[in-house]
Amino acid sequence: MTIDLLAFGAHPDDVEIGAGGTLIKHQQAGYKVAIIDLTAGEMGSNGTAEIRAKESQTAGEIMGLEFRDCLGLPDGKVKNDSKAIKLVVEKIRKHRPQIVLAPYWQDRHPDHINSSQLITEACFKAGLRKFDASGEPYRPQAVVYYFLAQVDEPDFIVDISNVYETKLEALFAHDSQVNHTKKNSFKTVLNTSNFLKKLDARFKYLGSLINTEAGEGFKYKKAIELSDLTTLRGGV
């Protein structure tokens, strides 16, 4: 199946946090979007791999994904090694996405950092004819990076105002991770009310930078090409 936007996350809720609104917005505009989780999130303090898989599928249905897969890499031990690169290359060659979304390369979580490097390298090697992996060589049009724990000055911002509530619904589908009222849950960074308030403040702030209610920011390692200046927004 050919996909327009393919987002990779180290853990099952990563994409919802960093780029969920962008995927939903593109899906509603008629694009095919999908998520591939590198791990099942089995090292999370709350929930199990089975619980998190069910939550992920529910979130995917809310977002209107074409599919959601899990590569089954070890949570807490994601590495940019030959085995992992081959797995990601084969997914890229199979689905031939125009745009790949990956975690920002600066973050407090080693899995996020390593995932960023892994996906970047795999996107390049997917286009090499002699790289030993199944599928015809293919290289995505662009790779963009979404923020998780570490937020930097964005290279561009996507207005997600009209899908913000749906983004939050998808995030809240990961109940074992973000529900701060759940009994017998181990306290983590994710399941405190303060964390959700900080996330909301982030998206509202990013939205304010483009004069909208909510936005998601992205980094892009190349200069952004424009062929039509009338597509620019922002005013003075």
C-alpha cells in the first residue's frame, strides 16, 4: 500500500504527542497516512505490550490511519544497527511514502535520539540500489522531525486548530500512559496533570506563532523550496 505520510515513533504514543494533529489534518484532506511504532512500549512503567497494542489501534482508528504496525524492536534498547535499518528500509520500500516523519534528533530519551538517527539513515539507504533489503529502491521526498521532550525553534509549523480535539482524543486513547486519575498506576512524567497542561501550552504557543489556536512544530534539515510565493502566510 502506497502512503502519503508515514510517521515513525519509538513508542506507541510518540507520534500522537508530536505529530498527531498533522496526520489527522492530512487524512481529513484525503491523504493516506500511517504510523509504524518501532517498539511495543513494553518497558513503560504502566500497561503491558498487549494493553498498549490495543490502545494504539484505538488511537489509530480515531486518527483515520490506513494502518499501524509495530516493528518489535526492544523498548529501551533501540539502536541504529544493520538489523533495524533493514527493517525500516523494507517498510519504506513497501509503502513508498512521500513524506516520512521522525522524532527530533535532540531529546532526553535515548530511544528517541536513536530512532531519529535510524529513520534518517534508513530513508537514505532505501534509495540505494545495492542495499540488501527486499523491495525496489525508493527514497522519500522529505524527512521531517517532530518534537517530544525536547522542543527547539521550529523550521515550520502546521496549523492543527480544527483537529486539535481529535488529536487529544487519540492521545488519551493511550489510557495506561496518560490517565493521571487511574488507580494503582505508577507515577510517571506522562500521567501527571501538569504534563498535559505543559503539552497544551506548547501547542497553543506554537499556534500563536502563526496566529492560530494550536500548532505542531517541525524541524527540517534542508532549505525549504518555494515555487510560488503566494503560498506564504503570516502577514507582518
